[in-house]
Amino acid sequence: MSVRRLAAEQPESFALTPENLAWAQKTVEKFPAGRQASAVIQILWRIQEQEGWVSEPAIRWVGEFLDMPYIRVLEVATFYTMFLLAPVGRKAHIQVCGTTPCMIAGAGELLKVCRSRIHAEPFHPSANGDLSWEEVECLGACVNAPMVQIVPDTYEDLTAESFGKLIDDIEAGRPLEPGPQTDRFNSMPIGGARVLTSPELYDGSMIGQGAGLAAAREAIAAREAAEVAKAAEAAAAAAEAPAPAAAAPAGDPAPAKDPVAPAVKVQAEADKEKVPNQVDQSKPASDPSVRPDGGKEQVAQSGEKK
């Protein structure tokens, strides 16, 4: 992690300009009552734009202005590397990403350039006071590593040579071009795009002629052909089938069949003779007449018959 400490030398006081103070008051009004602390990052950023860095008196001022504990404002200012906690170069403060992807891709060479061209130690302005540098954590463009940030822009795909040219342009006051410092656009493959490169994709000549449209048309035609073939097969099968039997007149319905075969009824009657003492389900079990002995025998509580 990058070490984030306040500068050893601090100004005695801090104050926003009248214009920035009016802006800060209007910014706080955007948040509900009691939520004014939500404006802390915006106000710290405006302070840095005014002063070039965020001092300890400025952090205390923000805490009083937003009714926040000092430590809470300090936590925000020291967490985000976008906030500069020490005086920096007048023209640029260069933040070199030192996280693993950038370091593997050559960030170490960029740090050597900083030490030789600007100052041997971070947060120390160059001899003429124009430039300063520091190493920070991931700046979010790993696919374009190595990279640096000069707030608010990033400069990517750097080498020691292209980084040296970038420093030359800053010192000479020439305009800078953010983004990759090679011939690729954004994060496309190195050497240029490798897919979707046909001009016909973009000049309108393929509208209505795409492979997807052709496939859809083939699928529709195949479905229609299948439906026609299915209908033809159904018609042929109907022609070969025998004519159905004439239906019975509506007024002379066929006689209903006996739902139970006579042999089943005979067997049921024979079974009744085998079990003469069937329980009458229409009477409760407490009725003596449903007992096998007809209620003639008395049974003691012990279970013995009397």
C-alpha cells in the first residue's frame, strides 16, 4: 500500500476563496439535513484545486464546516490517492501505479525516470519546482499497463522513452494527449483491432444481408415446408383409412351393458353365507346386537366371560 501521511511542514491556517465558499455552501444544501458529511469528497477536491494540495488546516476546516469529527475527514483524505497531502510541482504531480500488473509491465522503469528526472524521493518537487511524483496503488487501467496519472487524466502503455517525452511536453507547456501513448485505441489489442474489421459492417451495405437474417429466412422456409409435408401425410392417411361405421340414430340409443357380470353377483351371495355374523354398520359398536353372541354373554372388566 502507498504510505499516506500529512506533510511535515504545514501552513498556519486555511480559508476558501469567497467564490469557492459560496460553491461549498450551495453543495451542502444538496444533501438532507444531518447528511452534510456526504459533501466531504467534493469539498476536499475543490480545496485541492484551489491550493494544489490538501493541508492539515484545510482538513480541520472541512470538519468544522461539515460538523464532522476531524478524524473522519482525515480518513477520507488519506484513503484516496487523488488527494495530495503535501505541496507538489507547480505544473504536474505524477502518480505512478506500482500495483502488480503495472510493475510486471515495466512500472519500475517509470520510477527510475522519476528519480532521475524529477527527484530521488517522492513528494519532493524538482529543482525548478515544476514537477513532483509518488507511487500509488491501482489506477484502474491494468490492461494498459504501465500507466501514470496526472490528475485528472491517465497516460497509459508507457515506456521509459515515451514517459520521458511526456515529461518533456509538461515542462515545455505543450498540450498532452491522455490515454494510451501507443497507436491503439483505448484497450483494444496491441497492434489494432483483430475482429469486426470489415468496412461493410459500418458502411450500411450489409443491412438486410447479414448471416443472421439469412439463417432466419432458412428456418422459416424449413418450418413452412415441414408443415406442408405434415398436412400431405395426414391427407394421404385419411384417404387410405376405412370408412367409419354409421352412427346409431339419435333416438335409438344402444342398450346399456350390465355393469356387473352375473358370475360376480353369484360369488358375492355365496360369500355372505360363509360369514353369517357380519356387523351391521348402521348400528354403533356399543349396541349389544352387533356382537357375535348377540349380547347374551357378559364380560367382566378383567376380560373373562361370565
